[in-house]
Amino acid sequence: MSSGEAGCIGARLQEARDRVFAGRAAELGIFRSALAGDAKGLAVLYLHGPGGIGKSMLLRRFAAEARAAGRDVLEVDGRIIEPTPEAFETEADAVLTGDRVVLLIDTFERCQGLEGWLRDRFLTRLPVGALVVIAGRQAPDAGWTYDPGWAGLMRTVALRNLTPDEAAAFLDARGVPRRTHDALLAFTGGHPLGLALAAAVAIQDEESTADWEPSRDVVETLLPQLIGEVPSPTHRRALEVCAHAYVTTETLLRAVLGDAAASTFAWLRGLPFVESARSGLFPHDVVRAALEADLRWRDPEGFAELHSRLRRHLFDRIRTVPESGMLPAVGEFMYLYRTDRYMSDFNSWRGEGELVLLPCEPADHPLVIALAAEVEGAESAELVRFWLGRQPEAFRVYRSTRSGESVGFSAWLRLTEPYGEDVDPVIAAAWKHARGTAPLRDGEHMAVSRFHVTSPGYPKVSPVEDLHQWRFVAEVARAGPRLGWSYIAIRAVEFWHPYLTSLGFDTTVDRPQVGEVRYMVFAWDWRAQPVWTWAEQKTRLMLAHVPGVPGTPDEAPAPTRPTELTVLSRPEFDAAVRDALRALGRPEKLAVNPLARSRLTVEHGVSLQDVLAQAVQALHKERSGEKYHRAVATTYLRGRTTQEAAAARLGLPFGTYRRHLVSGVERVCDALWRLEIHGADGDGHRSA
């Protein structure tokens, strides 16, 4: 094709785009003023907004207007460049030497890690008269605002949905009948890409009326336009995984599709509406929403099964990944529950790659103490100093990957005895609650999630706050069954209380105060309600919104706590084991035994009778265990009998038999207690 033909096609493309372009008058006014030199030295225009909001279309319009004004235009796409300073400068170096060049940077979220370098190193070298437009999903970081030098040179614009008038013009330009405008706007909310997709359907539906609504047929019509032809049901399932998960990797696909994971991942990677990030693949927002809605309607049981598989896989990842990856793993797990109102309100799921979790090294201590003093006061800073001296390994620092600054920290204090309760009022409140409710048993410990300190430059819902709560989930998931109570001390009670209570946390009676700051302490007994029961309960609540899933109502029930397990002291536990042995063969008696509602049975999914039988059989493996096994098995497993008859059957003097029986039962109690406290594999790692 000749350059002339290419130019002709390009001109026709631009003419078609201009013809259907609608809205964005304010943004165009800012850009035109900057082009004309009337914007008081404006050098950088930063556009941000969610996917499909029209950033790329607006940039194309900017490019056309800049060329019409006689300016050279340089376009950089964050999707196709390597996110390194060297690669970016190679792509955009012409703007450093050109005369009044306009640089347009699209999809900046793909190279967001370059933001500090771009602001402080690259843009400062631009000649006067150059104009830069940055478009991405994330708002600019606080460095632009804090630097007075950029105050007069940079303007930030958050792109929103089109107004009703702009949306009407948008639909008019595409030939959509006026009678359907209100319905289409109600369906899309003015989202440009959603409007474009809905408009394409409405135009084809000649019988559409003012009562038009996005029926299931419409969704089915939209989806092929979004995703094209799907080669097989396996590929369709891969798309559904991609829509439900935060990001999709080949490993995640393998958990659902087995050996088909590699081929389907490669297929997903090549789709035009699927984007790649460092951590995996994800679909465009509108595609994700359409696929989810279609699957929930078309195959509610399949949706429930998919969610359960992903939940199990992602929960296991939290427990098994290295510490550096545990918080992203929690974020991916929590994203499965994003349709829960509170989950989406209090998790931002943004800032990927913006922060890293690091151990708090001695060199970090002065910064951590200073940040605590700035945010919570001098008294709290002294408590940070106290715990840094006792449990420095409990502290983690959240560090910006852009600036290297520490922007927050938290502590996960692990306590087996009431050390520090005479110093820290929060710790005193936690111990008081544990003693008065369900004391720790030998071998168990308490954890206190303490000092959720965030730099004042971040809002209440932000990447730092995400990491605070995600660390809590990660520490609980990785702690194993020896974790008894956990506590969270919260300052902004009015803000966080609805979220934490929606998750099932109780509050302690005491409201400890440190300096001028008063805390609310939220508690959870993980022995009575393990983390896997919490995940199951959140799943039930989420699936309650999916009509057609067996066992779930059409209306979501109010948040409730999962069924509590029985937590017994050691004397109560041993008594329950002895009662259960005597009740073997009598199901009605075993059903009311406390062990039938304990971690021994419920968490392992086995009956109390089987648990006891396995423990008795295991006596064989112990040193000199055969004689104890024979005494216990003959007495309790081989039919109801008297102890005298059991001794006679074994051919033992009654005194010898009694010694063997008592020792055997004690060993069974010991073995089951170890299982109760330490878990099946010794470190408490269980599947969710």
C-alpha cells in the first residue's frame, strides 16, 4: 500500500471518528487553550478514568486537533512499550528536541512505575512550548501536588461517564432511535464503551421501544461482539475464569482446566479485549461484567462451581507463596467477593506494583516511630518503640516502589502470655476479653493486628489500606490451628465498623485509649470459627444473589457468623473423649458429644466414630502400643462389654488389663489433643 493510500484511509478513519465523537467539551477546551498558548504555561495534562471511559478516543481527537494546528504529534502506547526509562526515552526522545511537539501517552497504567522518573527526570528536560497529555486508569500520585513547581504547569482531569445530553448526542451520531435513548442510558449509565456496545444492538433491533431493556437476548447479542467466536466450551470456560478472577495465569487456569491450561492461556493472551499485566491477564471492564452476568444467568450452578474452585486454589496460594507474594494473593482471593457491597467499598484493588511489603529493618525504626507520632501521637509512638524492642519481627513496612519512601507500617504481635498488658492499653483489652470469653489453651497463642499506620497523603480507601487488611487475612491463613484469638485495633471506628461487622467480627466491651486516640478492638476466635468457615460463609452470601443456585435464597440474607465449633479446655476435652469411647455404637449419644462439633470432626469432614477408631488403631504404631491397642479396642470397638469380660477375653489379670486400658485411653486423648491443637500435618496447613 502506498503512503498516499494509507493517508487516505487514515483521513477517512478520522472523519468517521469525528462524526460520532460527542461530549468532552471541557477537556477539549483545556487542550485547545494549551495548544494556543493561552493556558498560562500548561505543559502536562493528566487524564485518568476507568477502562472504557473514552481516554483513547479523546487522545485520538487531541492528535487530530494538534496536527490541524500545525503541531508535530508523538504518540506512545503504554501497552506496547517496556516499562523502563530506557525504553520510554527511546520511544519518545523526539519530543526532547522537536519544536513545539505534542506528546500523547496512552494506557499509562501499564507503565505507572515510571511516574516518578517521568515527572522528575524526563519531563523537566522538555523544551518550552512542548505539550504532554498522559492518559491512564490511575490518578496521578501525590508528588505532582506536593511539588509547587508543577502547580502551574500540570492539570489533572478525571474522566467521568457522559452526561445525559452528551450521551444523547453520542447515540444520535450512531443513529440510535430516540425512543430508546433513556433505556440505553439507564443500562449503561453513560459509560462510553457500554453505550457504543448497546447502541450497536439497539440499531439492529428495529422494534425497540421506550421500554427497551438489556434482556438476556441482548446480553447474548452483545457478548459475541465483545468476544467474537469462541472455539470450544473449554475456551469459554477459560474466558469465564478470566472474568471472575482478578488476574488469570496459566497456573490458575490449570486449577480449573487441567492440561488445557497452556493452550487456552495462549488463546486468551491474543484476544484484543484481554490485557496483560505483570501478574497475569485481565479482560476489559465491560467484557468482564458481561461475561459474569451471562454466566450467572445461563449456568448458576456452573458459576458456583467455578467460584468454589477458584476460592480453594487462591486460598491455598495465600498459605504457600513466599511472604513477598502473600498480600497480592490475598487481594486476588478477596476480589472473588467483589460483588459484596462492603468488600467493594473498602478494597480499592488498585496500585498494583505501587507498594511492596518489607521487613522492618533497624534502619527503618526511626522512620516508623516518626510516622506513628505524626499519625497517632507521641504516646502511640512510644508504644511502637516498645514493641519494636520486643517483637521487631512483627513489623512490616509498606514502601513506595516509585519513591522508595515508607508510606505505612503494621505489626502482627504474637502473644502466648500477657506480656505488655501493663504498658499497652490495647493489649490489656485483648487479654481481658480472651480471659473472660474463652481462654487460650496450652500450645495456643493470641495475635493482635496493631498499628495500621498510613501516611496522611493517602485516603481512607487506598492501596496502603488494602495492604493493612490483606496482611491480616494472610497472617490468619498462614498461622495454622494454634492461633486462638486475633484482635484488630481500629482508630477510624465510624468508617471501618460497618465493614468489619459485615465480616463477622465482634467488638470487645473496652475502648482503650492511647493519648488522645480511642480505639475499638474487634475480636475473632479462630478455634470456634476457622478461616475456612469464614470463606464458606462469604461464598454462601455471594451466591445468594444468584437465582438458581441450590440452597441459596433469591434475596441475600443478612450477614451472619458461621456455625461455631466447640472449644474445650484440656480437662473438658479428655472427658469428652472418654464419654465418646463409651458411646461408640450409639449414634444418638455421639451426636450430642461436644467433640461432634469440634475441629476434630467438622474441619476434617469425618465422623466422630471414625476419628476415635483411627486414634485407637494408631496405638499400634506407638512403642509398646500393641497391648494398649488390644485393651482399648476390645473394650470399646468390638461390641459393648464389661471390663471384666474384656479382661477375660484378653486372658489378662484384671489389674493388668485396667493398667493397659487406662494408659491406652490416655494415649488416645493425647493424640486427639495434638490433632485439635496442631492440626493434621503438624503445622495447621489445611485446604480451605
